[in-house]
Amino acid sequence: MSTNQHAWGGRFSQSPAAALDAINKSIAFDLRLWPHDIAGSLAHARGLRRIGVIDAAALEAIERGLAAVETELRDGTFEVRSEDEDVHMAVERRLTELVGDPGRRLHTGRSRNDQVATDVRLFVRSACDDVDARLRTLCVALADAAATHAAAPLPAYTHLQRGMPTTLGHHLLAYFEMFDRDRERVAQCRARANVSPLGSGACVGSSFPLDRAGVASDLGFAAITRNSLDAVSDRDFVADFLFAASMVATHLSRLGEELVLWSTSEFGFVELGDSVTTGSSMMPNKKNPDGAELMRGKAGRVFGDLVGFLATLKGLPLTYNKDMQEDKEPLFDAFDTIVLGLDMAVANIEGARFRTDRMRAACSAWVNATDLCESLVRAGEPLRTAHHQTGRLVRLAVERGVEIEALPLEVVQEQAPMATAAMLEALALQSILDIKTVAGGTAPASVAVAAAAARERATAAR
Ligand code: ARG
């Protein structure tokens, strides 16, 4: 009786069709899970030993064999065979070639279903650590640049129209806040992923008295899953990661766009470093912000990873379904993509030469109108009245092509009877920045304090 050569081939009399082989195999993309697969297998084997399912000699052979497999994988000498469906089968196959019978005992009390859930959770956990390290580096770079430019005036825009003056430091710290929230999101994702499914078997648990808690703590998991059916079919933690990655990508795209815009001749607020820009093959004059553009452009594919994976999960019946093998490519792609984006953001911020002269010059065109309005309110005018009076003054200033404070006092007082010469003097750029001392506001002294606090927050242990 000829059987199929796969590890699961006993009940099959024919080999898989080439098309099944092609659609079913994940080895081409899941081999990168090997460090986690080996760690999970080692912990599982030690657990089997603790409950007496394998003897000391078998454990010793498995440990030795897995160490050898690990070396081959690390050195790139591991040979993938045509029957290796996925990383789990490949590692077990090679282990058994190397150590024989003990290798055939490793999978006792385990299924690829709880095995792959474990491997992917370990991957997400380490991906969260890698992403957090990069977010932290970016946060430090932003806090440092903010400290340098705490007092440098910059127009704050709404609707991409000049609104009121702020400082470059305050602007950079707005990005700090976004990436700091990303760090929180990544930490929450890590915590939800950091739970061990091992011992859930294919779906209902195991008839062996597996030491689930011991295996979990061996792998550094904070807890074990509570329901085996859920444990093998839950990929919420992948979706969590993809959402956290999508928010990172969103923030990178906003920062990227701002750098693209600011580096135009029209804005001229920043000169990007040579190391993050490229030239044109035809126009010798060009210096293109490709790095920042790709920080902006890569967001699309990360959203695709999230939305595509949610579509995969939607409507799946309990428990494990092969559809779930489709979790890996979006997960790896989103991770790799935001790592590139974060590295690019750090290089852009560290290499940026901010044109604070141009930013200061742009703090013109009636950006102090709100301040005059508020001075009139402080003098007793109702806000709506003061707003109208100031609006009429802006119209006059626009007609004459001057700033509000350049209008003769008598002209100002015709529209705003409570206006004084002191009020017009207080419209100076420095004064209107200094007065914004409300918590979270733009006053340069507050921004300097905020930049120092941000740096401390970015470097503190979490
Ligand atoms: N390669 C599979 C995956 O990534 C491993 C689990 C396979 N389980 C199974 N019962 N065929 O999901």
C-alpha cells in the first residue's frame, strides 16, 4: 500500500496535486519564524520531560538536534526540501534526520495549530519590541530638535492657511505626541499577544497533563490562554499589530508630507539632508525628497495589510482554518514597512536644516488678528463685537497692504473704539508668542519645558 510521503500522509493513498502543493505551502514566507519555532519546540520538549512523557535521553537528543538545526538556519546552510510544507514541518523533519526517534516524539501533545499560534505570538512580541525601539529613537530625535527650536517662530496653519504663530519646537512636539501614543498602542498590542496558546492542541486541548504554565513561563509569556478553541483560532493580536502599524504609518505619512511641502522652494522651511534626497536623471537641478515621499506613500500598503487581513478573518467558523495561514504575509509586510519608514523618519529629522529665518518671515499677513481681538475682549468688548471690529481692520490692512499694527491708531479706533497704542505694540511676534502660556500652549518658555519633559519621557524605562 503506497502512502503519501507527508508527515500527515498515513490516511492518504495519493500525493497532493501540484496545485494543492503550491497553494498550501507557506514555507516560502514563514521560514523567518524559525527562531520562534525552535524556542517553542524547546520549551514544549522540556514540558514533556517534566511530566514524564519523554525521558531525559530523548530531551537531551531533542535539545542537541534543535541546536544543530538552529545553527544551519542561522548560517544559511539549512536545506528546504520539497515536502517541507511550512517552517514547523521543516524544523521537525530536519531534527528527526539528525537525531532519529526522539525527534519523532517532539510533537506529542501538540498540533501545528497551537504551535503556529505560539510562533506568531512570539513574532509579534519581538516585532513590538523592535518597533518600540525605533519609535523611541524617533521620539528622542523630535524632542532634541524641539529643544533646539523651542523659540523659533513658525506659522501654525489651519486649512493650510496661516492661522496664528507657533514655534517650530511646538510643531515638532506635536509629532512627538503622535509617536508617543504609537508606543502606547504597541505596548498594549504586545501585552495582548504575550499569552501562551501551547497546550491547546489542534482545538480541544490535550489528553496529556501538559505543564502549560511552566512552558509559558519558559517562553516569557505572561499568562496562558483560557479557551483552547479560541486559542487556536484567535488572530486578534495580528489585527491589533496591523492597526498599530497602520497608525504609525499614518503618522509617518503626515510627517513625510510636511517635509515634502516644507522642502519646496515655495515654502522653503527646510533643507533636507543629502542622505535622504535623490537627484533627477535628467534635471541636474533637482533634489527630490524621496525618503519623505515614501514615508507618505508606504502607508497605503500597510492599510492594505490591515484591511486585507480583516477580510480574511471575517466570517471564519471556529476553530483553526487554513485561511489563517494568510496572516503572515501582511504581518511581515507591515512590520518591515514601518521599520523602513521609522528609520527614514529619524534620518530625515536628524539631517534636516530648518530654515527658521523663512519660518519667521512667514509669520506675517495678519496672523496676529486673533491677538488684537483678544486684547479688545480683555478691555471689555464682547468677543463677537471684537471679532467683527478686528475683521474690519484686517480688511483695511489687506486693502492698504500693511500689517494691522501699521494702521494709524485713529483709523484703528474708528473700527475698534477700545483699541490703544499699547495694544498695537503688543501685536509684536514675540509678545503674542510669549502670552500663550496656557497648559499645552505655544509660549517658547513652555515649549522648552515641554521638550525637556518629552525627552525624559522618551528615554524613561517603560
Ligand atoms: N502553516 C500553517 C499556518 O501557517 C500551520 C498550521 C497548519 N495546521 C494545519 N492543521 N494544517 O497556519
